[in-house]
Amino acid sequence: MMSLRCSDLPFLPGCTFNSNIGRQNFHLNPTCGFIGKGNRTLIEKVSTKLNIFEPPYENFKSNYSTGQSVEPPNWIKFDKQILCFSAFFQETLQEVRGSPFQVRNVKIYYFLEDGTIQVVEPKVQNSGISQGTLISRQRIRFPPPMDENFYDLVDFNIGREVEFHGRIFKITNCDKFTRTFLNRCGILVPDPIAGPTDSYIELRSNEGNTFHPKKFKRSSDTLGKFLQNDGKVLRFKAYWDDQDTDYGYLHYLELRYYLADDTIAIRELQSESVGEPGFMFLRRAKLPKRCKELPPVGSHVNYTVLNVLGSSLSNRRYIIDPLVCERDNIEYYTEKDLSIGGVVHCYGRKLILTDCDTFTKEYYTTKYGISEFNPIPIPAKNRASAYSVKHKKRELPPWNGFGSYEDSAQNCLTVEPKAPHRDFKKFLLYDRTDLNSHILRFKAKMISTISENCSRCFVISYFLVDDTISVFEIGQRNSGFNTSTFAAKKQVKLPDQESSSSTPPLYYTPQHMFIGATLIINEFKFVLVDADEYAMRYMELNCGQFPKANLKRIMKNVREKLAPIYKDFVAENIPEETSVMPYSQLWAKLCSVMDEDFTEHEMITIAREFSASCCNPKEDREKIRAIALTELKRYLWDDLDRLREYFVHADYLKTGKLTKKECYTVLKGARLPFDNELLKKILDVANKDEEGKLTYDEILQFLDRNICAPPDEPPINTKSNLWSFSEPRPEAGQLIDWCAFNKYLDLESTFRDTIQQDTIKMLEKQ
């Protein structure tokens, strides 16, 4: 490592030495120099001291004479310096008459760094031969008997011939760098010489002129017409009366004529009055006036070849029919053929034009001088034939009793057995969510001729998610019956239906489930005598689906029945001492007045609404506020200013009040750390105006801990404790508030209106 590196070794890893090994000072060696004329400045210059840490050559002009410094090798001195010569060689052609050889031009590259040679033929389009690199980069020997030596720089010059691997190349030219380099080396470079002409290329060019003769011009220049009429469309309204055929009807159409290329497109309208586009009646194309059959192959070409003679490349010729005798002259519809009341034959269909738009009227007025555009009437529809397709309902074979009816029907609809489809929408609507099970449970008794069965107690559960019913028996002590499932969960058919029928059977629905209803399950008769609190509250909250729990409907029927006998009914049922009435007394009076359709469930709904029993809510306003503020403190929420911005943004009328639904949306969007039940309770205990709206400033004060904050409450399960169905409700069968019941009926105003109407009728008769 102490000796200098040999300069003949390539500058590659493993053949070089790191000059920084053992070095301690890495400062630059500044020297003074000139930048331009008279501008002296500091420059960086490599040291000329030769040691093991310095390269053995200089990269600047030496100040010493030749021989005192080490010269760099050729692979460094001539790196990326290439001499380029233009040359050609001749290739013999034996299969082409009139061309014994072919001249192929090439480029010869001589690499100065290692004396290698590469021969490349430039690619010519449609030459018919493979071109590119003919001889890859390598050192090439002289032809025998001088094959011991290699071609060198002095062997290449303009006008000389070189032989590479048995192929002779004639050098004709070189580039500017090559000429300059050879001149500096003392080699005289002659002027470029012209290469020989290629007879094969001349033959091909001469034959090309006769091989593709000039064709007859059969098409006209349509570019000017397109540029002048682009975007201009003539629109006509038309109809096609197809009512005489089977299942035919009257078609309302819109015909569009494109002036740019004389094409026609027809679209069917849904109705004449609305004008909404329907499906495409005819795609945009030229419409022939007469169409007998499909045109044969080649009927639309611009010229016809009559005969072909010869097979050689030079004697090939053909004759074109200038008269085009066999070509059919097809007439197409033009703008001159379209007019209101005119008939357009569209491939066998008779279309009648009835009207046109404003642009079409102006176009025909300007170009043809037509001034009258009176629309023609459209024939009336024949209702007997229009859309007379009668879809016959598919009749399935009678049910054989195996499996359910849906399984048998699905096997009749398809060959591949598939399970019947489930009502997925109902599943998403009535699936169990939180504490809402969507299961209505009723207490039932069995009606039977056997006395032991009449004392049995059952629980009938109705599942709203799939309309199935299950029966569970509660065994009583010393009754002989155990607590077990009496009937598994399934859909129960209504009684008095044919067992084997092609029509789908009817099943029990939620409207059949009410107190006092009679159900027949597996040929056992049950009567519903009671319901749990969840079922009663669910039916009252969804009274639109359960008419027996709809208080407005029930009281409306009671008001209609009691209106004629209002005075007698009130005189008989006025309480003497208190304003309450027993449940049994009112039940007996209403049963005597109402029809037989008045059920016990309706009476229980009245008793639950106008109950005189005192029942305080579980949580009052202060309790709800304490729970809410405790939750805000637990989750470190204090963003009332942002919540006020949300309320103001939702109140676009700037009234300071919002509905209960809007307040719930704002509170939910503000991401308060409250459960849904707690949010509903906060809005329930908030003060409301006559229209039922809430003041959001009061809600903000309700959630502000700085205003009379109550003490913290221990954490509770808000989903169960504040659940709407967990609120205590008065039990039916105790006492009924007669004053509230009579006030809701409002029979005095009804009686007064009745008297006024009777008086008016009597006066009118007189």
C-alpha cells in the first residue's frame, strides 16, 4: 500500500486506494488566480505533491515539461469519445428481376478508449429487412493473412474499404468531431464521396406508381355543409297508429332531422302533453324512402372491380367500372320531404308529422318561403286496444300440507329449491334495539269443554319482526300441568281457511292482538285477558297501527253514541261526593250504549288515560338536571358557546324557539355525552309554549353548571332507569277521573251545535 497505484489498472473498486486514509488535515489549499482580465481572487487548486494520499496525475494544465508528470491512461483520456463514419455495403439479390444487388447504408463507430468497433444500420420504415445493430461492439481483426493484428485508428478514413467478418464496407463520410480529431492527429481526411444508387429502391418506387392506380372519386365534399349547419336540427312531432294490431297502441314520436349530415333520429315520447323522452325508436342514420330488403355485401362501395389480370409484381393491373352498373341508387329522406301532414315511411311503419318547433318554422320560412304551419289533430286512443295486454295471475297447485306454504310455493316457482325470501325491511324496523324487544306478550285463558283446561294459564307472545306467535304455559301448583312451551314459534293461520288451496293463506296480524280477542292456535281456543306494560305502552305509542289502543278514535265513537242521550247519561252518572267513578260502573254504562264491537281493550285504554290514581313520575325536573350535569362533569364537557351557535344556526327565523325534533337534532349533533333516553327526558321536562316549541335559551340554562347547580348524582344506568316504558302507569280497574273524561268528550259544545242545526232546519222548513 506504500507504493503508487499502477496507472494501467482500471479505475474500479478494488484497484484504487482511499487517499484519505491516515490524513488528519482536510483543509483546502487556496491560491491566488485571475477571473477574467485583471480580477485577482482566491481559487482552489489540487496539490501537485505526489504521495500515497494524492492521485498520481493532475486534472489541470501542468506547469512542468512533458515527462515530469505521469500521463493518464487512454480509458480515462478518451472516455466517451467516439469516431463515427458513414459507410455502405452491397447485398446480392437473386430473386428480384432487374435488381442484382441492394445497397445498405450503415454507421461505423470506433471507440477511442479501448479500440472497439460497432456497426449499426439505421432503421428504415417498411424496408422489409431486419435492421439495427449488425456487429456488436468488439475488437475486430484484419482479414487473413493479417488476422494477428486488430483494426486501429489509422485504418479508417473516407474512401477506404474495411472488411469485417467477410463483409466489405466502403466509408463515404464522417462527422465533424471525427474529421477534427483525425486532422489534429496528422491524418488528412478527404471530402465526402457519394454512394451508389439503389436499383431495388428505384424499382419499388416505379412499381408503386403503377400498382396503386388513381381511383374514381365517388364521394362529395361534405365538410363545408357540416361547418355551416353543425348544431342545426329540425324537430317534428309525429305519431304512429298501431292500435289495429294485437296489443298495439298509439305511439307519440319526435323526429329530428340533422342538417349537418342529412340524418334522422326518432325518439318515442311518453305522452303528447308531457313530452318526456322515452326509448329510442330509430337511431341516428340516413332514412331510405323505400326499403324492400337488406342491401347485399359490397353495395355501398364507391367503385367496382370488373376484372383482375396478372400475378407478378410488375404486370399486375385491374379495371374499374366507371358506370357502376350494378350499384343501386338509394333515395334518402331530405329536408324537402318533411312537412306538417306529410307521411314518412320508416322501415314499414307509417309516421305522420303533426307539428314542428319554432326553429323549424323559421328555417322553412327563410329558405322555402312557407308561411302556414297549421298542426293537424291526433286521433283519439282506442281504450279497448291500447295496452290491452292482460297479465294473467300465476296459479299455483294446491298446497299438499308438507312444510309451510311459502316453501311449497318457492319450489313451484323455480326448479332449483331455494329458501323463501324474508321481509328484510320489517326485520330492520322491528329487530331488537336496546330495550325495545318488539314482542307483545298477553295473558290468555283456554276455552274448552274440559273444566281442567279452563283453569290453565298461558302467555302468548307475538313477534313483530316476522309475525310469529309462541304459546308458553305457566304451570300452577297441584294442577297437573308443568311450565313448558305449549306451541313453538311460528306463523298461525286464521281459522276457517281451506287447507289445500292455491292462494296464500292469511295469518294473524298485530291488529288481531288485543285484550278480549279470541285466537285459535293448533285447534285450541284462547282468549286474551291481559297484557304486560310493554305491550300496552307500545300499542298506545303506535296507535296508528293498533286501533284498539287509539284514544282519539275510541273517544270519537263514544262521542257519536252519547250525543243523542247526553243529558240522561250525565244525569245518571254524576258522582255525588267525589269526581271519580269506579271502573266497573263506567264499563257497564259504556257497554250498554256502545255496540258489540266495543272491546275490553278499548275500555282499558280509556281507564289508563283518565285514571284517578295518583302516580308520580320516577324522575322529576331537578333530578333529570342533576343527572345531566353529573354526566357533563364526568366527561369534562364545557362547550355551551358552541352549542348556542348550533341553536342559532338551526333557528333561521330568529324566533328563539325550536321544535322538540329540531332541538333533539341539535343536541345529538353537538355530541353531548348523553344517552338517547337522557336526551329525550331533558326535552320532556323542558317548558313548552302553546305550540309545543321549546326555548333553547332555557335548555342552555338547564345545562349550565354556573346557574344553581344541584349536587352530583351517583352514576345510573340511563337506558333502563330512564326508559320510556319503565315509567309507572296507573293500573286500569281502579278509579276513573270523571271530570277529565267528561271534559275530553266535550259533549256540551256538541249538544249545543246539534240544537243549533235542528233549529236552523226547522226554520228552513217554515
